[in-house]
Amino acid sequence: MTNQSIKICPRCGSQKIKSWTEMTADEKFVVERLPMSAEYAREERKKHRFCTRCWFEDAVSDKSNIA
């Protein structure tokens, strides 16, 4: 288990933060329709993490694996 999979959402407090590779096809479908999709290129958004409870988008890159 990585630190990313146990990160807590700052908006709703959920532990359902996921990276692009952890999400299902349905979750990716929703993410592609979130408001921030217009601000970032698709490849950049794949580096973000998302709360699958409230759909908060953490724009911090996966390169910072700090808990």
C-alpha cells in the first residue's frame, strides 16, 4: 500500500483519494467531465489524484509522494 492510497481528502475527509491508475473506467469517465478538465491537458490530469466521494481534484503531481 502506498501513501497515496491512504491520503485523506481535504474537502470531505474521505480516504477515497485515487490516482489515475487506481480508478475504474466509470470513475475516469466522471473525472474527464469535472470543471478542471478545461484547465489541464489530459496527460497532466493523469498525474492528479481524485476523491471518488466528492470528486475533489488534487493537482499536486504524483512525483511528491509525501504523506
